[in-house]
Amino acid sequence: MKYDISKNVIEFEVEREEDLYVLYLIIDKGDLLYGWTVREFKTRKHEKGERRKIYICLKVEGLEYHAFRGSLRIRGVILEAPEWFDGIIGSHHTIEIIRGIRYKLVKESLDMEYVRQILNMFSKGHARALIISIGDEETTIAIAKMFGIDILASVQNKYSTSKAVDSDRRTQLEKYATEVVKQVKNMVRQDDFDYIIIAGPQRVLDYVKDVLTEGLKIFNKPMRTVYLSEGGLAGIYEIQNMAPDVLSEVLRLHELKYVDEIFERLVRGRTDVAIGVEEVERALEKGAVDRMLILDEYFKERGEEMKRLVSQLVKTGGSLIIVPSATSAGDKLRGLGGVAALLRYELSEQE
């Protein structure tokens, strides 16, 4: 999500569905939301109206998710609208947050620490993948996370390969790959990501894959190789747009790991785990929650209840993980009631 914060104003633009989780946690009843919307406009009382795009200010009365549509709708009363649109001020309206459109949110009081912690939870509470997209002339290094893909750097190939014979081409590409590894080591830390994706066209990867995997072993992270039609920045776009299953498969392993950890603790009879809303809420009250897992469909459909839990989590510095329902991790978490937590320490039944 693109956003700017100043005093009690947040200007934002949604880039993907995950951003809606953040907005749901930040937007409250009584806030003012400015943005473009569509409203039926009638010139005469009984005639069929024409739908017009207008810019309005909405005083927020409520928020709702539509789980199957992946949308966030903001309900409220119109306070400001174009002068030519008679009779609209004071009427009820709903704005559906749309990707790529800039909105402005005005709050009576903006708790910056709360906003920072919410953003921090969503950026660190989910898996991140280091992507090395290597091509003949350029390599792009990026981090894929819940908020999207951040481009870190571009490494140019200083070693000519276009006219080289096969043996020379291998040598030159291996030198090139060694330089890429050096740049990666200088650029990222071990705790910056959870997985490594090495991507590029087969004509390049067949020569450099061994050099890259050997050089990146120092990070001690799982690696996956993905063949693309192009490397460099074009390869990043290809992963993002043409092969989303690559990212989702890798990143969701992270969520499965934590769900499996819950089951493992339960099997061992440990009490440093909480299952269901009531148990999790008790653990939150004691500041015992390290990681809280919520099934995405629960987060959307039981919004107020989930928002209350997350607000408590923010105060105690725990991590939030939203688990997609259409995954094996989601199926397992649903069997536990849709909400669970890994605790910092064991709690007795009396606590």
C-alpha cells in the first residue's frame, strides 16, 4: 500500500487485497473519508437516474468485508459533495475501496504508534522471499512480502557473453553470478527474508545456478529455482503477474510452519498455546501471545471481534499472521476454530 501520513491525515492507495486488512484496523467510526465514488443522479423525481462519478467526504459509520469479492466497503453519511448534486448532503452512502485510487482519511486523533505497529505486524508477520532474477545483461534483486515486491537493486553484467563460445560463456556467466552473490551479501541480512527464489531463463540458469546456490548457502534458507522467459526486472514482473503460484506456494509455507507448531505443542500437552477466541483473548490480557493466527475468512466476516483481538495484540507487541483459507494451513486452522496463538510461556488452566 502506498501511503503518506501527516498530523491526523493518512493519504493512501491500495495495491492488493492484503492492504485492506491494514485499512480495516486503522479506519474507525467517526473518521472522515475523502474519495471518488459513483452515485445515481436524477434531474427529475421519477425518471431513471444516470450514474455519475463524484468526489465526496463520508463520515464513517461502519466497515464491512465481502469475503468472496475481496473488497472493503465503508458506510457513512455524506458531508461534502459537488454543489450541482442537490439533496445529497446528509444522505447515506457506501464507498468501496478500489485499487489504484487515492483516498484521504482524516481522524480526530491519529495514534502514530498504533499505525506503525499495525504496518510492522503485516510486514514482518508473514514470510518474505528474496528473489534473484538473473538475465544475460542484468540481475534484479527484490524482496517479496505481504505488501508486494520491493526492488532492492540492479546488477549489470560487466562480462560480455553475447559472442562468446560455450566454454568462455560459462566462465563469464559464472564471474557474473559471483558478483551477484557478492552484491546480495552486502545488501541483505539473514533475518530480512525466509526463502530464496533464484529465477531466470534456462539459457542463463543452467550456467549460474550452482554458483548462486553455493554462494547463498551462507544464509541457511530454503531455495527454489524458477525458469522464466526473461531475467532482470522483466523476470520480477513475470513472477508477479504470470506465475503468482510461485510466490504463494513459497510464502504460504511460512504460515503452515506456525500452524504445524500449534499442533505439535498440543500433541505434547504443552500449555503455551491458545485455541479459539476465548482462550486467545485470555492470553492476550496476560500479554502472553507471541504470534496470533487468524483465518482470513474469520478476519473478514467477524471483523469487530477480530479487530478487538488485534488491538490487544498491538499493545503487547505480538505478531499477527493472516492465514489464507484456501490453503492446507487454512484447513488446519479452521479445524481449530479459525483463531489460535503461540504463547511466550506456558499458562495454567487457572490463569
